[in-house]
Amino acid sequence: MKNITEQLILSLAPNSTAAANGRKISAGGGFVKLYRSEDSTFFMGECKGSGATAYVTSADYINENKPVFRCSCPSRQFPCKHSLALMYEMMSGKEFAICEIPEDILSKRKKLAAKSAKAENAETENTDPESAEKTAKKKAAAKKTASAAKKKKFKKQLEGLEMCEKAVKELISAGLGTMGGASLSNYQALSKQFGDYYLLGIQRLFNRLIIEITEYQKDGLEVHYDNAIDTLEKLNSLIKKSRKYITEKIENDDPALDDTALYEELGGNWKLSELESIGKCVQNARMAQLAFWVIFDDARKEYIETGAWIELNSGMIYLTKNFRPLKSLKHIKADDSVFSAVKVPSMAVYPGEGNVRVRWDSADFEELTDEDFKKLRSYAVTSVKAEMKAVKNFLQNAMSSPIIYKLISFAEVEKIGEKIVLKSKDGDTVELKDFSETEKMTERLQMLPDQKLLENGVMLCGFHYDAAENRIFAQPMCIIPDSENAVVRLLY
């Protein structure tokens, strides 16, 4: 029988409702018959539906990492609740009668195998001198076309940067307070144009600038004005770096992909294969999620689902991000919290600094072991003071993320007056305070059912700069106690 875990089922489900319905069908005895092949590569069940005829649902594991689910129900969800229910039956150890693999499944397998063989044969044929020459010419022509298209795009982006720089100079000269009324409408129209110039990063920052000024005009709070100034600085920095990067690409006749975060800021979308081609890949990673949260980015008009993970072989802290625009919300599967260890054969790593983004297309779920928790604790730093210089340098970079996550080994967390302070194992202290873009978590420390969790443990902290107080604070994300192998999340 396959090793099926609930975390695996949840990862495959299109949404939590489908998983819950699948669990309900299984628990309610929805299957009247269950079958599996002798080699356990095929599973099938007959499940009671709303009509007189039972639905036939199956799971084909001929490719272990990419099972194929099929069902006779009319649902448009994939996998449907009946396919998920079949997996719950497998997970619960139900008895599956041995059966022959149906002819239609064998036929589909043959077609897939033939397609794969055709691709392999095509590669073999290319070793023939004549075929290889033809293929090389086609690739050269395609490369030339792609290169011309990229150069054209670069020139268009330079035009957009000039337009943006002019708007920024006008704002700095006239003052942000003048961005109101009719001029605000003009800037909103201008922001829409940046998409036509393939300047998505510029567009997002410009939208954020407009939002902050709009809010400032409503309530007069200085925090919006400070945020607008900060956004303006980032916008100015992005314009300069983007112009330098694009100009060099044109002058050097070099349209190739680079290991730079500017690629996404300039409207690019990385494919996993592209990241692997420039060496941005980690093999055989073992990941543990420490925190998960969702925010709505008004400037982007989308939900961003973020997971903070630690790679247990290296101690590196990475982020996964799932972007779900409002206009296509129902078509993009939502991410969720993960409580198992995730074994990833190949993990793509995005360019950047700090807690960079990672992504993978297949993984296995396993239980976190005692050794995993031992490793996790060993990666925590014992001195806040020793880390603060690196934190400051990172946060001072206008193009960096406004927050960086680190594991800190602490002696205690205590309330001093109105402040909540973490004391590291080396006796250094840092005040805990929430980052503006996430939910309130610091106050939840006082709500923990066991206050002993605030003594001798490891905490994932998000270090961020507060302009109003001109100080760096740390936001608590989770606690890994020394006394037990657990991750106590303050948000998920």
C-alpha cells in the first residue's frame, strides 16, 4: 500500500473544502468497492453519488511523483472530492481487493510511454550529422528571433523608465502634498501605462506611492507620508538600477537571463527550468515550514501566501510565495500551512538576497524526526548583537525586502513595562514588535497556554526597521521549545 499522509492529500487538493468533503465521504463509508493492482501502481473505487449509479474514481501511480487521478463524476475540480476520498481510504488502511489494471488505463499508459519514446528518439535522431545541422539552424533562427524581441522590449522599457523618472522628479520638486485631486488621477493613469512598458516592478511601487498619499490625505497620519517617502526612494533606486542593467544588456548584445532580482522587477517570470539553467537549484532538499501567513497587497491587487521554511541540511531560511490576483482568484490553488517535513528532489532558488524565494514542482511528505529538530535548534544564533550588523546592512538596501527572518536561541521573553523583550542566550536583548504588513503576533505571546514556552527555546524572528522610532525591532513568528519537539506557531 502507498504511504499516504493527510499532508500529501491536502497538498494535492484544489482547496480545503474539497479535502474536507473527501474526508467526509471516506469516513461516511461512501465507497462500496475498492480495488488495487498487484503491483500497487493502480487504485480504484466505486463511490456512492447523488444518482443511482456509483462514480468510478481511480489513481494511477505509474509515475510515482505525479499520480494521475480520474473520476466519472461531473466535477470540474481536479482532483475531485471522490479522488481525494480514495486517497483517504488508502491512508486509513482499508482493504483493497486485487484486480487487473483496466484496458483503458493500460492504453493511456502506452500512449504516454510512446510520447516519451518519441521525444527520446527525436534526441537520438539529432545525433545524426544532417539532422543535427537542421536542428542547429532552427535553434539559431529561434534564438535570433527571441534576441530581436528582447532588444525591442529593452528599448520599450527604457522609454518607460524615462517617463517614470520625469514623474518622480516632478513629485520631488513640487512635494508629495501636491499629489491630490486632478493630479492624483493623472498619476493613476500614468501607473497603468507602466504595464505597457513591461515595468511591473515600477508599476507596483508607483501604485503603493499613490495608495500612501491617498491615505495621508484622508487621515493626515505621518506614517503614510513616511511610507510614501520610503516608496519614493525605492522607486528612484529601481529606476537607476534598471536603466544601468538594460543599457548594458543592449550595449553588450546580451539578452541572456541573469542571476539578478531585476529580471522579475522588469516584468519577467522565471520558469523552473530557467532557474536551473543558471545554476539556481538545490538538490535533495529537506524542508520544514516554520510559519505561514496571507496578506492582501492593495498595490498588486492580489493575495500573497507566504511560507517561511528552513532547509534542514544547510540551515538556510527560504520563503515560498503564492500570488493569487483578484481577477483570477478562483483559478489559482491556495497554499496552506505544512506541518510535515518536505523532501524535495530539486528545488529552484530565485535570485536575490536575504530569505530568497524557492519553488518546486514535486515533493514527498515525511514526519519530522528527532534529528530534524536537533538540526533546527543547532542553526539558531545565540547573540542578537552579533547578527544586528548584517541585519542593518540588509535593511538599509532600498531594493531589499523590508524584513529578514532569522532563528534566535533565547533565554527568556519577558514584559518590561509596556515592552516585550527577547533576551538571547548570550544576554543580548531586542524588543519584539509587529511588522506593519502582517497580523499582530507579539501580543499572542501573552496568550500562550504554557508560559514556560517563553523560557529557553528558539524563536523565528522577523527583523524590520521602524522609521517612526528609528529602530530595528523583531517580530516573533514561532517558537521551538527546548523541552519538546514541536513548532509552536503564532500565526498560520
